[in-house]
Amino acid sequence: MNTASIGGDGASAEKTSDEAAGPRWLTDREQRVWQAFIQATMLLEDHLDRQLQRDAGMPHLYYALLVQLSRAPRRRMRMTELARGAKITRSRLSHAIARLEKNGWVRREECPSDKRGQNAFLTDEGFEVLKRSAPGHVEAVRQALFDRLTPEQVDRLGEVMRVVADGLEPSDPNADLPWLR
């Protein structure tokens, strides 16, 4: 369920002193913002997935992994760092890398500094696929997001998303984060 509260009559946000220890329900204003956020993020992800599937034969996640590898030194990254950058579990990354390997776009290599670790390497073929896919993907992002916003709104959106992302990525090394699972 994509709601952070139930109801909608506005009364759910008001509390008596007896309810102070209960849930902090969203106000009507917060509920409208939350629903707009959920709808926008789901529609945007679907829009980008469909564009990349149509034009490049891959989901958005795979494209994001190829981008990360393309920016890494020598187009290589440790699998754990790749999972951290994508904000996904190691299991999900392993599945994605297996599919990318099957396409010949990525190759796994032993990590020379840690025999237990592995690196993912973006192959020349994967880099070419990324170069061919990038223009259409950038245009889809522009049309879906940036063309709809003023420069000031772009700045505000960036500030807000950075605050949210920073707040959700704890510095505690024992935190339950996706790439540690």
C-alpha cells in the first residue's frame, strides 16, 4: 500500500493528549504531497523503463549499472560498491550482472586486492550499447522531468532530494542497508 496514513477527513492529523504516543498521521497537506511524490516516482520509473526496454532492450536498473561502470576507473567496480551506488541488495545486483554478462555487456573478474571479492567490468560491447542508448534516455529524462520545471524548481528539487537521500543513508556501518544484505 502506497499510503503513509489512512483516512482522509483531516481529523486524522489532530491528536489528543491520550494519543500523543500513537502514530503521527500525515496532515492533509502532507498526504497530498506524499501521494504526488509516490505517483510521480512510480510513473517516472515506468516511463524510463519502457523507453529503455523499447530502445535498448534493458530495464532502467541495468542502464544505471552500465552508467556507474562507465564512470569508474578502467570501467571496473567492486560488486559491493556497485550495489551501494545502485542502492540495491547484493542478490539483486548479482542477478542483474548475470543478465548483463549473458548479453556480453559486463564481465565479472576476480578482485586482485581481495580474493573473496569480485569486480564488474564494462566490456567494449557494453560501452557501445550505453553510448547508443544514452541520447534517447537523456531525452526521456528531459521530457519527463526537466522540461516541466523552471530552473528554480530544478534547484529546489535537487536540494530536497539530497536532504531525503542523506537522511536515509545512515553512517552507522552496522545499519541495515540494501547493499549489505
